[in-house]
Amino acid sequence: MEHDEEILTLPAARPEFINLSEAEVWEVIDGDAFGKNPITAEVTRLGAQCMTKFKAHFGQPGYVPPRVLRIEARCAIEKVAVLMVVRFIEAEAGLVTVQ
């Protein structure tokens, strides 16, 4: 597809979050039941944008190359957002049991 790069590029995390470790991000998410922490809000923003781009790509007719399923995160908070989207998709497809 001619716009693969544009469609599949993960949105960039805001600068204030790029130096967080993956453990720090998960710790905040696990302790933020109401989503009021700015870190949780950023993961939500990244995940929503990732899902929107993913759906836009798969909503197009034609062959879907396997490379589409590989998204490279540039920092830990982006990785957490992608992992959450992947887990959601797996759960929706019945590939995993959500606890």
C-alpha cells in the first residue's frame, strides 16, 4: 500500500514522558484506577492513536503484508501503549483470557 509508513507510524510520546522506564509506566497504570495520572493519560492517547491507525490500515481492501504487525516503539511509554493495544486485540480475537 502506498501510504504504509504514514498509516503505521506510531504517534510520538510527548517529550516529558520519553525518559520513563517501562516499569515506571506499568506501576503508574496499575495504581491509577481512575486514569487521572498524566502518564496514564499519555498511554491512553498513544494507544488510541495506534488503534486508529491500525484500523485505518486494515479497513482498506487488499493484501496486508506481515510487516504491518510490527510496530517499533521509540521509548518505554510507547512500548506499553503498543502492548496494551496488542493485548486488547488478542482478547477481542479470543486468543487470550483477560483476567
